[in-house]
Amino acid sequence: LVPKICEFINKYESHSTEGARQASLYVKVALFRWFNSAIALLLVMGFTNTISFSPSNGRDNLNQAIYNLIFAELFTIPIIKLTDIMGIVRKHILAPRAADQDEMNSYFVGGKFELQERYCDMTKVVFVSLFYSSILPSSLF
């Protein structure tokens, strides 16, 4: 939702090149995602949950929440992007049922690739790892 809002805002800005447009989008989306991933997690969990541990309820621990977030960002999201479920549906289900060749060809067009989106995903993991490196040093590895 936020990247779409940022793209809408970006339409009203003047950019001389595609690179400048991508850089502008990157700054907007990255700041929002960095706040959502690292700083909002700290605000929600609170300082008292930073190093507390309850064997019966380990999910209230900030360290475990950080570990889960980094694990999801490193493995889950790239796997979902690599599988390209909508691409498979379009190529193997929708394309054979197309009425004509032009419609079929439209189903074989690749997905939209936004450079700013890839950089955002990468720098979000780096930012969260560096932000919480003092309480979870293993996040750097």
C-alpha cells in the first residue's frame, strides 16, 4: 500500500531521468519501511522487554521478535518473490485459455521490476540488523 501511495506522490514530482525517479521512490519507501521495521517494533515492545525472557512465553521477548523479523526478511520474502505465483498462474492457466495470440502474449510479459523495491528490501534488513546489533549481535551474521 505504501509503495503505491509513494508512486502516486511521485507522479506529481518532476524527475529528469528514470534513475532520479527511482531514487526519489527509494527514499520515501525506505524511510517508511525502516521506521515500521525497527523503530516501531521497539516502541511497541518497550524497553523492559528488551532482554526479559519467560520460558513459558518467549514471543514477548524483543530479541526473539527481532530474530523472527530478520529471518522473514532474509528467507521468506525472497522465496515468495522467486516463486512468482501470479506469473505461474498467468502462464499456465490463463494463457492457454486466451482468445487470440495477442492476449496470450500479454500473459507472458514478465512482472514489474522496481529497482527501488529491491534496494528497500535489502537496506531494511541491514538497517534492522545495525539498529539492534547492540542487543542482538548475531543479527549481523
